[in-house]
Amino acid sequence: MRQIILDTETTGIDPRDGHRLIEIGAVEMVNRRLTGNRYHQYINPERKIEAEAVGVHGITNERVAEEPVFAEVADAFWAFIEGAELVIHNAPFDVGFIDHELGRLNTRRGEPRLGPVADHCRILDTLTLARDKHPGQRNSLDALCKRYEIDNGHRVLHGALLDAEILADVYLAMTGGQTLLSLDASATSQGRAGEPQGLAIRRLSLSPGQLRVVPPDEAELAAHRAKLERIRDAAGECRWDAHPGLPVGEPSP
């Protein structure tokens, strides 16, 4: 599954008051793995940025004066997001601004038309997800970073690309299930001394709060017992199975 974790910065709060996009940042994730592909663009909004907004993101009128206008970057941006699932914190805000920009562009261009976003992309709002998981608690991006122990010390001001990168970590932490590593002959190459060079990763889909317990099979138990034998031979004692009356490899009570 292709997902785009996305954030924007704007000249103000409401596009209906004439406010515009000034920065878009987005990172690509495929099958829950960041690919390294990203989209980042500052935009000349063709209007003044409100002082309150500058206080949030630090982007000044001078900073974007020489940047392209949205019409010049719209096609490249649309090509990056179209068909993906968009992961956005407080999605109605960002999607509202993107749709507003696309609507202005379509009015000027006529055909072909771009958007609306929801007609071409699935949208996952991580703010709604966080409120469902943590009702009654603060669920800002900073609060979620603290809750999930994600380092955001470098986030002094808001920034679209930085916030998208942080949100990717938060999203994975909020939705992560148990990950199993297994040696798969089709995905494993042999290195020197027959050591595996690659691991095939199998992710289990679990409900929130559900823990999947995977018991060892007979081969794993045999390998475990052999390891304990080697420890005993080297050290003279193995505390993991030293309890009298227990078979080798069984833990002491």
C-alpha cells in the first residue's frame, strides 16, 4: 500500500478568507516502510502572510517572494499524491487548503481539472485516530511525540516537511503491530559461512491492545536446548535450566 504522509503551512487559518498555501511537505511510505521519496515545495502565495502565522512556522513574505506560485507546481504535486492514501494530522485543514488551491487553478485552466483530493486519494486523519485511541488527552503532534517517545527536539517551529517526517514516526507508533522476522528462502541470500544476508519481514495485523503470542516450534526449541548445552560446557553451569527435575531447556519456576 502506498501512503503519503503530508503537511502544509499557510498564510492564515481559513482559505475562505483568501489564505493560501506557502509550503507543502510529504514523504512516501510503501507497505509501512519509508522509501526515501519525498515532495517539498515552498510556494509564493501572492498575498501577505499573517503575523500570527509567521509566529507559528517562521516563514516570512521575503522567504517565499521568489518561489513559484501554486499553478507552477500543481502538476508535479498532484502526480506525487494521486491514488495514494494521505496520512495527515487534522486532515480537514490541509485538504481544505489543497482543494481551495486546486479549485482556483481549475477555474483558470478549465480542462483538465485536478482534484478534489477525496475523489482521487484515501484520507487518514491521524488526529481522529489519536482521539479514538487516547480520548480526553492532548493529541497534538508534540503531545503524541512525547507519548510515544519520539524525538522531536529539533522541532522549534512548524515546518511542512519536518512535520511530515515526524508524523510518519508517530503514525507507525500508533498503528504498529507485532513484527515477525523469518528467514524466507525466496528473500534470503547466503553470505559467507552460510549466514543469511537478508530477512523477510512478516507484519501481523492486530487490533489495538492485542498481543499475538507466537510459541516456538520444535526446531527452535531444539536450537535453544543446544545453545544451553554450549553455555553449560563453557561455564560449567546454566542458570536457565539449573532447577533440578526440569528437562534441559525448560525455565526454572
